[in-house]
Amino acid sequence: MLITGTEVYLDRLHAYMTSSHNGSWGMGFDHWDWVPGVGLIAMMDYGVAMKRNDVISYVKDWVERNKRLAGTMKVINSTAPFAVLPELYRQTGNEWCIEQSRQIAQWMLEEAPRTREGAFEHTVTEKAQFPEQVWADTLFMAVLFLARHARLTGDWKAAEEALQQTMLHLRLLQDRKTGLLFHGWDSQSGHHMSAVRWARANAWIAVAIPEIVKEIRELTAIPKQLTECYVRLAEGLRLCQSGDGLWHTVLDRPDFYKEASGSAGIASGFIKAVRADMLDSSYLATAWKTVQGLLPLITAEGEVTSVSGGTPVMPSAEAYNGIPLYPTLYGQGLTMMLLTEAAKLDKKGGDRSWKL
């Protein structure tokens, strides 16, 4: 297969993700949780968009190898890998995919813990609890799956829940002054805890919302307020973008390090939002600037560097700047999502105008 442009980097990313990384928390693929889940979601999107049957086959084989783990621990973060099942069902017709999709959607609708406002409480596989906490991460880790399940099955209840969760997370997390998002909200105490505008938190929502809208818009009406909130977020993010196209790990702290995964997720969200008619086309050039800034951070072996490690809601802005950098499947995945979007634009009649 002849690979050109951003596809060279996509091939490298995939090769690095699927090579052996024994003992690495960030690159360990064979467990049913959010870290491999983000990688799988990116791979499936890449495989379908670029007609890479080998990539789709990897996702199919991963699910077959790990399906014994599906649903053994029902928490928000472990929902992420389920997001590939709707497309996998379309590709293969495997009834197991649609049955598992129905089961986890039912759990989300009927049993998943919620805060007093009705938002999904952010629950994790680790031995840690965050009672009545709302995290930005949840929209990507769980609500994206719910929206994809809704479209596959025509489940309007799931679609309405996906919309409700999206609106709740925006209401609870968006800063009215800047349009940016805080990492988390504590419903018990009624505040944003350390009130940090963390880049990757903003990325999870920036990339998730256009996808959620795309999946549910034929099943439920999308309120104008949702697009207005997203535009305010995008405007705030564009003001924080550094000259090289990246974003700092805390968006309003230019003295902190720049972080690759958050930058990739934000820019990927911009392209998806332009396609969904939620943003104007000027954001394509903003995203291309990020592509240019990210490519030098990808090694010849395909490792995405400058990716911060797993990050709960930290006690201070300074604590976010202290999170160590190392390769992760979500860093690879978010970068793969951005480069897939860029490759799709490049393939659209060879059009380069989006880079201007």
C-alpha cells in the first residue's frame, strides 16, 4: 500500500501501538479499560476512514481476545472499549457485539451511579472513589458509546440520555467567563475543586461532542444551546493556542509544559465540529497548525512524545504541571484521531485550502 503525507505518520503510530510493550501501564493493550479503549476507538476510525482492513482486523482480534473481560467491572472508564462494538457489528455482523452493546447501555441508563444533578458519576477500575464527582473525561469514555449504540439500534432513550449527559457536563464544567472547561465538579460541595482548566479535559469534550451530535441527531433534536456552548469553548481554546499550534497542559498557564494528547484531541474536535456544522471553516487552519506542531513530536518508531500520564482531578494547577510524561495508548490514539481527520481532508480532492 502506498502511504503518503500524514498517512506515513498514521502507519508509524499504529505500528508502535501494536508492538510489544510488556509491563507498560500506558501502552498495555490487553485489559478492558479506558487506556486501551481510546486506542481502539482511534484505530477503528482510522481503519474505516483509510480502508485499512489490517487495522480493522486488529480491533476485531483484540475484542475476540479480550471479550471475556467485557462487563466484569461496570464503571464509566471501562465503558470506553465498548464504543468500537457498533462499528464492529456493522463490519462483521457478530451478534455478540450488539448484545454486549445493549447490556452496557442498559446498565448506563438504569444502574450507573449519578450525581444529584443527574450526571454520571465518574467511576474507575482502580481502587479509588470519587463520590458525586463529574469529570470531563466521562463524555468520551462513556457517553460517546451510548450515542453510537443509540444510532446502531435506533434507541431514542439512549440518544436522549446521551444528549442530557452532554448538556449536564457543559452546564457543570464550562467557565462562563472564558468558555473553557474545568476538569471536574464536586456535587457535594458545589464547586470545581481546584478549578483548573486542564487541556486534556477540554480535549475529551472537544472531540466527543461533535461525534455524539453526529450519532444522535436523527433520533433527537439538538438544542441550539449545545452548539452555542461548543462555539464558546472553541473560541476560548483558540485564544490559548500557542504559536507552534500546541496547548499548555493547563490552558491558561503559558509557563507550564505543552502537552501532545490534549492538543491533538482539541484540534481533532475542531475538524469534526466543522464537519458537523458546529464551527466555521476557519477552525480547519487552527487544526492544521496543531498538526504541524505535533508531527515533530512523533519519533521514527511512531511514539508520540510529550504525553502526560494518567491524571485525576489534582489539588492545584501546579500539581498538573508535575504529572510525568511517557507514551500512552490514549496519547497515540488522540494523535491518530487528529491525523486521520487531516488525512481525510487531504484525500478530499487533494484540497489544501484547509491548511491556509
